[in-house]
Amino acid sequence: MKRLVLLHSHDPLVLLKNSLAMPKLLYLLRTFSCSTNPLLADFDKILRTGLCTILNVDLNEGQWLQASLPVADGGWE
């Protein structure tokens, strides 16, 4: 995440969306037996912090919930 902020804002957003926040990866992590792993909360925190840093905005809880939806449902994933 630290290196993504060195790029122009659109490029890291595309990288973040298409590599780290892949919906299929997140689906697998949350539906298999590892769904209760506390590291998932850390992963979400890293994604949220990265998105806030890249976009230069502070997302409240409602905005983050919407951003974490699939694109078809109004989110960025």
C-alpha cells in the first residue's frame, strides 16, 4: 500500500480493485472454514486504509459498506 500512493490515483485504484480486492478471492475467504479467522478483519482494514489513502478521503462505516459491495450493486469491487 505504501508504494501505491506514489502512483497517480487512477492506477493504484485499478490495481487495488483487480488484484487485492478480487470478489472471488473475498468470497472464498469468507465462505470456507477460515471465515472466522481474525486476519480477515486485518485484511479489510488494510483494504480500507489503502482505498482512503489512494482516494484522499475518509470513508465512514456506511460509505465503506457500500464501497465493499460488488460493482453491480453499487460498489467498487
